[in-house]
Amino acid sequence: MKTKKTLLILGFFFIFSVIYLFGGNDNITLEQIVVTPELKKEFPIKSHHDSLSLECIHCHDGQGNNPREFETPGDKGCLSCHKNKEYLANRLVFMDDLHANPHNSIHDGPNLFCDECHNEHKPSINMCAECHEHDIKIWMKETP
């Protein structure tokens, strides 16, 4: 009985060792960036992303470990967490009757690039406000 338990434990150890050694994804990068107060000041992140404890690598995976050389992740990076443009448009479908849904605009539909309005490390802009500056405060909040 003791021999069977020992063999069972050794078997599990062997299986998990093999999985650990050979089953990993070679595409995963383990670049660690120490986020200093100076770096946080230079590259602030939105409070809702900060509350999720997001780190640089969540958006800039595979871009090295120098934040000053990072490129914006583009729509692909944003939509890796925020699902897809249709989903975002449907979240604000109640605004469609007013033709005020920013993710399904009367001008562009759901085809705008995320960074045309949303920025992470600098203030976002509301592209609608470029033409509708006087009436936009009635139907839209500040852009996150």
C-alpha cells in the first residue's frame, strides 16, 4: 500500500515536471518593468485600468522593457480586453435614437480607431466635440 502511494506521488511529480518543462508557451515574454513613481508620472494610466492593477506588459507585450520605446497597442490591443467594436456600440445603443452613440456614430458607424478618442498616457479627446462643442455636454460625458 505504501509503495502504491509513493509511486502515485512520483507519477504526479513526473507528469507536472514534464508539463512545466515542455508544455509552456514559447511566445510568452517575461519582461519585468519596475514602475517607479517617476515612470508613473511620465506615463500615467487611467484610474479604471489602475484599479485592475494593469502593468505595462498587459498592453505592450513583446515590446521590450523600455517604456519610452513602446508603441501604442492599437485597436487589437484595446479589443483584447474590450471585446469588439460591435459590443461597445451595443453597450450605448440607447444613444442611437439621438444619433449620439460615439461607438456607432452617424458619421463613421463602428469604424473609428480606438485612439481617435481614447488615450492611455495622456488625456483622451472627444472627437465629436471637434464639431459639436456647444451641444455635446448635454448628451455625452467626458471621454475616459
